[in-house]
Amino acid sequence: MKTPPPTTAPERGKRRAPSLVLLLTGDGKGKTTAAMGTVVRALARGWKVCVVQFVKSGKWHSGEVKVLSSLGAHWHTMGDGFTWDSPDLDNSAELARSAWEFARAAICSGEYNVVLLDEVTYPINWGWIEEDDVVACLAGRPETVNVILTGRAAAESLIAAADTVSEVRKVKHAYDAGIRAAKGIDF
Ligand code: ATP
Ligand code: MG
């Protein structure tokens, strides 16, 4: 850095928003971990947090469920409360829609300070959840509810709806060198 930092407080003249919409997208590693890091900050302030994960939990139980649930975060994974026998897409679409209805209710309730919609861009991009519904829900949310969305290839309308958008770009990923996902690092 060639120039010294400004001497006036950078926050001066800035307003405080009652809540924000954050979007973490891109093809690099770090979207969900950044979202979970923000959840840690929220929990540290005594805030109420709801995490909705739009992927089938499968056999991996991520470390964050364990830690953040024990700190008080409410957790809902796509498929919770439902059973399925076959991996057919209609069923997955139905599960995604149910998870979205759960998430929408969590946002609208005004009960939470943070609602995290993890991997929500995928069911939106696959047409399982109406993009317009999500955008309308964000716009009409109670003003105290912060919402965090993650997932690759976020639609333009989501980018427009968010206050802060970060794109995590893949420079390298171990997976491409044939290295599998690692416990404690990836989940
Ligand atoms: P993380 O959960 O580690 O923050 P992420 O949310 O940014 O990752 P996702 O697309 O949700 O990324 O992928 C989740 C899993 O896939 C993680 O195990 C992550 O390490 C891995 N992953 C992320 N980006 C890539 C990539 N570009 N190539 C291969 N695997 C990836
Ligand atoms: Mg992720």
C-alpha cells in the first residue's frame, strides 16, 4: 500500500442499516465457511440464528452443525421431516420447495436476527424454487432480519437484491489435483 490510511474515521457519515442481505457466490472454496463465520459473530452477540441447508445432508455431518447448534443456532437441512426412497429429481425438487417454505416462514416470522440460506442458488438455478419468490421475500422481510445466501452462479436478481456480494474465485482447488474433501477442512 503506497498511501497512508485516511485520518478521518471511515465510518463517519455512514448510516446504520436495520439489517442486510449478504450473498456469497463464485466457484472457489469459502462460501459456506464465510457464512458460518458470520453466524459465529451473530451468535456471539446473543442473536437468534436459523440455518437452512438446501442440499441433502447425505452421509457427511459437517462440523459446523455440531458446533453452531450447540451454541444455539436452529438448523434445518433439506429433507428434514421427510423421507425419500429414491434419488429422483421430482422428489428432490419437492424437498427443495419444502425447505424454501420453511426458510420463508423463518424469515417472515421476524423471530431470527440471521437466516442463512446455504447453497440456495442451486435449487433456484434448477428452477425448483421461484427466483422471484426469493427476491420478493428478501424485499418484504421484517426489517430486523439479516439474510445470508450462498452458492455458485447467483442469478442477477439475487445480486441486485443483496447489499453485499462477494465472489469467491477459484485460483486453485486441491480437488483438481485428485485430493478428496478433508474432514475438519471441508466439512
Ligand atoms: P466451503 O464449504 O468449504 O466453504 P463452498 O461453500 O465455497 O465451500 P461449495 O460449492 O458449497 O463450496 O462446495 C462444498 C464442498 O466442495 C467443500 O468440500 C469444498 O471444499 C468443495 N469445493 C468448493 N469449491 C470447489 C472447487 N472449485 N472444486 C472442487 N471442490 C470444491
Ligand atoms: Mg457451500
